[in-house]
Amino acid sequence: MFFASDNTSGVPAQVLAAITDANAGYATPYGNDTIMDRVRTRVREVFAAPDAAVYLVATGTAANSLSCAICCPPWGAVFCHETAHIHVDECGAPEFYMGGGKLVLVPGAHGKMTPDALATSIAGTGGSVHGVQPAMVSVTNVTEVGSVYTPAEIAALTAAAGDLPCHLDGARFANALVATGATAAEMTWKAGIDVVSFGGTKNGLMGAEAVVIFDPAKAWEFELRRKRAGHLFSKHRYLSAQFDAYLKDDLWLTLAAQANAAGKRLADGMARIAGVKLLHPVQANMIFAQWPAGTHARLQAAGAVYYDMPAPDGFEAARLVTSWSTTDSDVDGFLAALHA
Ligand SMILES: Cc1ncc(COP(=O)(O)O)c(C=O)c1O
């Protein structure tokens, strides 16, 4: 009953086997390995973007921060939702890598920016030498509260962004695609996204995230910044092998479908229990819920692991995340303990 995060899960056998296979013999370092050639080809096919630049880093924070850094100058503003991971959970890394770029927070229900709120924020920023200047937009999908933007919603945001480059934090990109049925191209460049953090770790990899850049003119700067940030791996083949296995035979989509199905089973079950309130639409693998005070102790005694959240007096709230390895019996055991 481990629902603390999807990155608490292990690594599927196919990925471990690919790492073991990659261990044989010698390979050229720094992303010049033959497995990475295959990864680049596979990622370009997945995104239907033959000219996309594809790079691997080890963490989502690096993927996001370096993506922001190639789009935003030190005097620039990055427009993002007020709950954005780049704002709440990256310890100022985006600002550090941008060398001064500032995050400007956009409100919106259920973790989503609206085009109007975004346009208002952009219009109210810059113009004089005294403030930061609008530079880029960053959108997260799946959002930090488990809701999912459709490609049409993303396209409406990028339209509101005008000429500003747009980044997608896709730490849970596979979950968003499975939830909407969209293709990777529809969710990104066809909807006006310029740079994607294409997550792997939360969906079963040991530690690898891709950055996909649709404008090849930005690629060299990314390479330099990645090296400067200490994120160019010398034994890169082990990152490559993870992504290669991830994309082979659509494993990434299979894993995300398992995580989303477990999320739905959990949310549907919770919605049927009196006194339990779901706080946001459950559209992928994250559930935010509120229940009467005293419930945490009972759930934790039963072996449930999750993060608790602030709640009004008399209540408790929790964030639960399912993963590719969540079993029906994990879910049903949690529901039984909650029901009791
Ligand atoms: C929305 C989102 N973006 C990015 C990340 C990447 O974080 P990390 O640097 O821990 O890999 C996370 C992880 O919690 C996340 O939830």
C-alpha cells in the first residue's frame, strides 16, 4: 500500500535487462553510444518530429531547469501555474540555471492555467526597464494535482502566449497521453509546445529523463548548458539503455496505462466511501482527497504510505499516487482500511 509517489516504485524487468545488456563490452561516452542513436530515432518517431534534438539527463529538475535556461534570459519572466513543480519543488534550480530569470505565477483551479489568466499575466509584465520581460511559458501535464490538459487546452495556452516559447513539464507525459488518447505530437509541437521534459523515472526508469527540442537552433546551447550543469553523463549508455527499453514495444505507454488504471480503481473506490471527498478531478494516477480527522492514524496503522496535506480543522487530506507496479490488492487493501 505504497502511494507516496510513483517514484517509489521499482524498475521493470525489461529496463533492468536493457541496462545489463548495455553493460557488455565498451561504448563511446557522452551520448555518442550506439544505443543513444537508436533512442534519438525512436523519440523522433514517437513525436513525429524528424528534426527534433533529443538529450538525456538524470532528473526532472535538470530537464526543466535546462529547458527554461535555453528559453529565458536572466531578465526574463517564465509564466507557470502557482503549483508548478518548477516553482514549488525545485529549490530555485530553474532560476539558478536561468541566471536570474523569474517565475511569474498564474492562478487557476485544479492546477491548470486558463488562457485568460495567462494572457493577463503576460500583459501585466515587463514594458519598462524596471521589471522582468515576458520570455516563456511552462505548462505541466499531468498537472501537479493530477488533472490533465487536453491538446486543445494546451493549444489555447500557447496561443495566449503569442510569440513566447512554450515548455511542457512532462514528468508524467506518458500518463497524460494515456489519459487523453492524444499522440505525443498532438500534445506538444502540434499544440505549440517548443521544448518538452519527457519523463521516464516516475514511469519505471531507474533515473532518466529526455529533453526534446523542436527548434534545432536551440540544441547547441542546450548541449553546452547540460555539460556546464554537470548533467552530461560520461557512461551515458546506461541512460540510453533505459530510454531504449522504455520506448521499445510501447513499454512506456503500457506502464502508464497500468498506473492510470490503478489510479482510477483507487479514486472510484474512494468516491464510494462516505465522508471521503476527492479534491481535484482524478484523470491520471494522482489522487488528492480529504477525510475526517483521525483517519490517517488508522490508515497508517494498516500499512498505508502516502503524503498528508494541509486540511481544514476537523479534517485530514492526503496525496496518493499510483504507479506501474501498483497492484489491485494494494488498492483494495487501502480501500478496505479507509472504509473501516
Ligand atoms: C511535475 C513534476 N515535474 C518534475 C519532477 C521531477 O523531479 P525530480 O528532479 O525529482 O526528478 C517531478 C517530481 O516530483 C514532478 O512531479
